Amino acid sequence: MTAQAQKDLQAIVDRLGPNMWLVLDEVAFPRYFGTGAGAVTAAEEFFARNGCACFFQHETTEPTVRFGRV
């Protein structure tokens, strides 16, 4: 996870309107939040700061997440 990657994601999140959702798959998720035990926590904190709802799926070794503004 890099500060620039999260800044890029922040720009996308800022454009999400109500009832719009974005999915980060198992390839994209680590780019923004890293890997390992702290990745899900980092994502949850990011989404909470930005007023987003998020739903995680753990069907692969890396999580995927669907998030958006409700």
C-alpha cells in the first residue's frame, strides 16, 4: 500500500454518488491496502473515514471488497 495509491482511491471515492458501488477484486485490493492481517483493518478504517459501507468476501487468499455510499 502506498500513500499515492490511497490518494488515487480517495479521488474515486469522492466521485461515488448515493447507491453507487465499486468492487476491488483480489488483484486490486492489495494495491490499496496491502496484504496480511492488517489489510482488512486498514480498508475498514479507510471506508469509515470516508462514510462508505463495505462488504468483504474471502473466497480467495486475498479479500475482495464492495463499497459505496449509502
